[in-house]
Amino acid sequence: MGEHDDAVLIRGGMVIDPSQALHEERDVLVEGGRIEAVSREISPERAARVIDASGLLVTPGFVDLRAHLREPGHEAAETIETGAQAAARGGFTTVFCAANTEPTIDDPSIVRFITARATQACGTRICPIAAVTLGREGKEMTGFASLLECGAAMFSDAPEPVRNAATLRRALESAKDLGAVIAQQCEDPDLTGSGVMHEGSVSLRLGLHGVPRVSEATVVARDAMLALATGGRLHISQLSNAQTVEVVRHFKDRGAPITAEVSPHHLTLTDHAVLNRDGTYNTNVKVRPPLAEESDRAALVEALKDGVIDAIATCHAPHPPASKDDVFDAAPFGIIGFESAFAVLHERLVATGTCSLDLVIEKLTAGPAGVVGDRAGSLRVGASADLAIIRLGHPYLFDETRVASKGRNCPWLGETFGAGVVATLVGGAVTHDELGIFGPAESVRA
């Protein structure tokens, strides 16, 4: 084999890489599973294959800090394989999977099981989030060092918070010593109670139990104070309202080592989405934390723009389709998010002029990678060749044929979008290729 037999040149695309403040037409050379060069003109003689990316965007692969892949224990809702396929369709190349499996990801054997299944399933990088406490019961801490050693990426009891302040304090101290991150669900279960949607005028009109916004802000304030006191790195998962934004802003200004994320649905929907036009309740927008009011949504967008919020995370949460076909009170919380994330963000934020395209891509790439100190989310020379290739200006119907997840709990099915991910590469291997631009079932990596 020749020197460049596995090299592929992706030519003429608009390269957007916020990690390098790059937004211009460039060629990208991939060789040996890594980025070999990013330049204005790369000789085709350096590659065995040349891919025409003119008219397309080329970005780093997206990084998702929180998704529920359900395996082990809830394979009827999702498996690591179907979740990885769904992630690839959405341009996600690195996915952090939540610990609320059965059994819980609280033992090295479970971490090893997930990483082994991910290797078998497909090229998407699956990073297990280990539990802070055994069984996510909030009592006895897990063995952080051994979990990290076998591949755990960070720690969280989500979708439950660590309720005991002393336990969280010890966890933050241990995480600091090990250079790890604690991700905390921003919710006080005692204040949430039996709430199923945001507490406000809509919940009052619909007669549904509401969740007060203070349920989120009080826990974030406590946790941020503990992070400030211990120096342990704290990540706030899934902000949903303006009050919490101000708490995060306050503690960041004081130097607390905290980061925060928001979901595409909290950036683009409000509690009004709970009611369908025909008067029925839309269980596909029942999420945790709940969708709040327009003023909250606007505050989240501004916090994304001014850096108070560091990342966008899908919180991909599939359920068996029948489970959402229930009364609103009984239906489970969650939305699937991999396949629709970029399309929704582009349609509702970029196309409307609310946010720049570069900002959205930053919060899907360099932003989340920076939260955990991961080297993903960049097209720097030497980085793993994790790429998303995006097409704009070609409207399409987002229907079930575009969903690889087992879940169908998505409020955007049936909508038309004008932007979408058409190809995804992980370590140089093609994991999604909607247009066939890389050829039939071929890998860029030898």
C-alpha cells in the first residue's frame, strides 16, 4: 500500500471550527483517522480519494454531555447500538451516557460493559457517566478512582440530584483531587413534588400540577456555593429558567468552578407547547425540568450568547412509544434529541437571526468538550477526525424515516426543516452518509 492509501481530501467545504475561530472555505485532509491538514488549497495528490464538499459546511463532530442510552436494563426504549446510530444521524460523535441504567453505572464492571458494547455497536464514542452514589440513592459514594480508571468520564446521579449537601461536598472534594467533574441535576425533589409541568398561568389553566422555578434555583445556589468552597468542578445540567441563569451568573462572577448546559427544547419551546391545537395534552413535551415561559426561554438564549451557559446538550431520553400514549400526569418525562438537535437550533435560532451559526456550533462542539477537558470538538491538526457535514437551504420533512432511535417521543416530527447533518465521521470512519458522498458503505479509515 502507498503512503497515502487511506488519506481522504474533503475539498471546498465551508469549514466552521470555533475552537480555532475559523469560518472560511478550506480543504480538510484526513489520514490515519486524524486531521492531517486544514488549508485553503491541499493538493489532491496527497489523498487516495477526493470528496467534493462544495456548498456544504464542515464542522467538528458534535459532543453531547448528557443522553440516556437505556442499556443495560431498558433495551425496549433504546440500546447502545440504536442510540449510537441516532447520534450519528445528528452529527454527534462523542456522547456521554447517563448513569440511570439497571443496574446503575456505579461499578467498574458496568463501565466496562458499556464501553465494550459501544465498541461493538458502531463508531460513535460513548463515554459512561458514573453515579456519584451507589444505586443513585444519595447515600454511599461510589469508588471514583476505580471508575475513572476503567473509563468513566464524569459523575452524576441525574436525573436525580445528590440531595444531601454533606455527600455532595465530599464528592466535590474527591472529584477535585482526581481532576473529575460532578454533574448535578438542578432540581429539589421536595419542591417539585408531584409537578408535571412549569408552575404558571398555563398549568393553572390546564389544571396540571406545577413545578415552581425556585425548585431549580435553590439547588443550584447551594451546589454552586459548595463548588466555590471546595474548588471541585461542578457542571449544572439542563437549566430551564431565568432565575437559575442569574444564580449561575452570580457564582461564575465570584469565581466558582462551575459550568452549565441547556437543551435544544428549552431554548426553543415554552410551556404553551403542552397544549395541542385540538385541546389534547402533548406528552412529547413533558420534560424534566419542565418547559418554562417565554421570558425564561429568552433568558436562556441570552445566557448562551454571553457565555453563562457553556454547552448545549440534548438530554436524549427515549421511551417505548406506547408509554407516551397516556394521560399527561402518568406519561414519562423526556424527548429524543439526537436527530433533530441541529435542525431545530438552526430553524428557531439561526434562521431567525437570534443566534449566529458559529455560536450554535461552538455550543455543540468546543463548549461541551471544554466542560470535561476532552480533546474532541476541534479540527486542529492531529485531532481525531470527528466531523459533521451539514447542508443548508434544502427543506425536508422531519419524519420517522429520519429517526434511528427506538423512541418516537419527539415534538418536531412532521415539521419541515431547512438544515440538516448529511454525513458524520468518527476517527475518520463514516458513520452516517445521507447523500452517499463518501461512496457506498465505505470507510475513510483503512
